[in-house]
Amino acid sequence: MSIARGQAGRLPFPRRREASRSAPPREFDRPRFLKWFLVAFLVFTLAPIVIVALFSFNSSKSLQNFDGFSLQWYRDFLNDTQLRESLFASLEIALVTMIVATILGTMLAYGLVRTRARFGGGVNVLMLIPLVTPEIVAGVSALLLFTQIGMQLSLATVMIAQITFSISYVTVVVRARLAGLGRDVEEAAMDLGATRLQTLRLITLPALWPAIVAAALLVFALSFDDFVLSFFTTGTSPQPLPVRIYSSIRFGVTPTINAIGTLMMLISLATIALAVALPRLVGRREYRAVLLGEEA
Amino acid sequence: MEPTTGARAAVTEGRAGAAEPAIRFDGVTKRFGDTEAVKDMGIEIRRGEFFSLLGPSGCGKTTTLRMVAGFEQPSEGRIFLEGKPVEAVPPYRRNVNTVFQSYALFEHLDVADNVAFGQQRKKVPKAEIKTRIAEALELVQLTGREHAKPRELSGGQMQRVALARALINRPAVLLLDEPLGALDLKLRKQMQVELKQIQREVGSLSST
């Protein structure tokens, strides 16, 4: 017994079979109390969300008692022109940010991985700065910049600020995938008669496609419910939805906020679900037809 | 066929074979920084010849092949393919195809599309591509696997796809970078035999 354990002790983790033969399996690889961490995590994460969603369907104004099912707060929200404008403003910002940041971020990733750029090292560090900068700092400095150069605060300034700080996310995601795609695959395409542009279109982009989609949807979700950057860089009207919610909360929480919150969460969830599902759904033969206009 | 036409064709072929080597290196040197990967290399390889480069790793075999394919430019000297200097010719316009050491198959395309890639770039008519795919796959004994994805294939099968993908274009020069390195002994023997059979049709330079 002691000899057997001495031998097994050489491995950092004794193999399960050996353990079960000599002694009852010890559960040191997954302590029981971790289960309670998980429960606590789920309660603290999900409970507020569930409550918000639940009370968004409350028929009364109460935030304590559920008095019956109704959709009146959703009606209220959709009938409120300002809030509706804010929702569309947020969607517009997220969409533009997603498209521009994805294009720029992908190009940056390609440049960093595939070229022997003279400033490659510097750009690599520079690219990480937005990821580690506290958003409040980014927001304040963006505000200062815009006022310094005399730019009117508007949705455009929000977009510029968000695009700037979203590029890095795209680059990090796409770069990882690109690094995994050997250079020789692109060389093989050129060897077989594809020009650089054809190689990019037919080989590189299709291979990067899942990463690009995932990055784009991540940026959309981040941008759609971003508060800090938007708060500092937005003009007065229309304001992005999170900023609008914040200002209306100062006059008291109404169940309309719950309705908005639930809707926003649904939009974000749908985005994430799309990010997970899309590469799988279109990862088969037909995606070339969809994406590249080629017959499969 | 009319005898005169046949004779003329034979003469042309003969002349091309005798006068113009498929590959000619003229004093080629390649330096990476301070290291000389290839030093003052001068070789001629005729059409239909099977030429192997041997040597320990890091002695410049792959670099030599990459210069022929067009992925590297010689630091000094010139390379001629079928009699013409190629320093200004980009890889995608050289009549050279490579079987990469890592195979470098296109993961998102199936076997048939991998093999068809070169022909599609040359705008060969679809019906003809189809027959050629069938021929090429038969040559490497992969008939029936047209719609398999590269990740569903074994190492030996992937290599044969890479080979078919290059051969279908009937290149003047076929480059094989460590063609048998990744295979086990049995497959290696089998591929050697197959390569010898295929060799009669193309001039080939290989590195083993």
C-alpha cells in the first residue's frame, strides 16, 4: 500500500484507476465547497436579472409585489419617443461600431501577423493600451479631445470613441486565429495560381470567418450597452439608451426601466447566441455561396 | 494523325527537352542576415528528371525550393525556369507547383475543391476540371473521398491530396518538400513507387 502510493506519488495526479484499486477515490480534484461557490455565483448573477425581467411584466407600478401580468411597460417604452429614439441611437452606434471596428481590427491583425512591419512591435503594445485603460480614463480623455478640437458632441463622437476602443478586441480575436493558420496555406494558394487578393478572398478570409464573426458580435454586444464611454462622449439628443436610462433613473425607477432592461438583455443575448451558432450553421459547404458569391 | 504534324510535335518536344533545362541555377546565393542558407549554387535539371536534394536539416534545401517556387528571392545569381529568368515572376505565375512539408491543405474546402483550386484559378472550363479531378484522385488512389474534409483524412491521405492538388496543373516543375518525412515506413515505400510512376510526366525537384 505504502509502496504503491509512493510510485503513484511520482505523478502529480495519480491516475483514477490506480487510486480506485488501492483506496477509495479521494475527491481532492474537485472539492465539495466549490459547488456552493457555483450556487452563490448563479444566485448573485441571475437573481437580479430574473427579478428585472419578472417585474417588467408587472401590471402595477410596484417593484415589490407582483400584481399580475401585463405588457403595459413595454407599451410605455415604445410609446415614449425619446426612449425609442435612444434605442435606435444605441442600435445605430453598435452597428456602425461593429462594422468599422471589425474591418479595421481585422486589417490590423493581418498586418501584425503577416508583414514584417518596421513598427510591428510598437503597434503591438499600442494595441493593448485600450484593453488595459480604465474606461473612465478613456471616456474623459475622449471628451477632452473632442472639446479641444472643437468637435460637436453627437452620436458620431460616441461612434468614434467606441470604434477606437473596439479595434483591439477584434484584433486580439482575429490575430489568434490568423496565427494558427500557417503562412504556408496562403503560400500554397499563391503557388496554385491565386493572386494575393484571390488568396485573401478565397483562403484567408474564409479561414478567419468564424473569428471575424465572433469578434464582430462581441463588439456589437459591448458597444450596445456601453455606458461609460457613451456618457462622456454623447451629445444631448438623442442619447444612447444606457445614458438615457441613467438620466431617467434619477427621477425615480419606473417599471419601464425593467422593460427596457429586459429588451436590451434579449438583444445582447441574441447577439451572443448568434456569435456561437453562426459559424456552426454556415460552416458547411453553402457558406461560400453566401459569402463569396461562388457556387458551392 | 498526319505524319508531318506528328513529326513536328516530336521535334519541338525534343528541342525543348534538350536545349532548355526545366530549372537552371546560375551562381545562386541566399543570405538571411549573416547566415548563408545557399551558397553559389549552380545546377541544371532536365525535363523529366527526378532530382533529390539531400542534407541535414538547416542546410538550405527548403530555401532552395522556396526560391524556385518564388517565395524567396536569391540574394545573388539568377534562376531560370524553362530557359526564362524568373526574378520578376510572382509565385502565382510560375509554372511550378509545390507539395508542402505540412501539406498546407485548405481546411475549409473538401478534397475535390482543394484539388480543383489551381485549375479554377486558370479558368479551366468546369466540365474539364471535373474530369481532371477524377484523374488526379485516381492517380493518388483517393477516388471516392472527393467530399471529405482535410481534417477527416489520415496523414498519408492528406499528403496524397496535396500531391494531386499540385499534379492536376501539370506543372513544368513539381517541388516536393520532405515528401516522405511525415509518413510511416509502409506508406513511405508505397509513395516512393507512386512518385516514380508520376515522375515520367513532369520534371521534378524534390527535397528529402
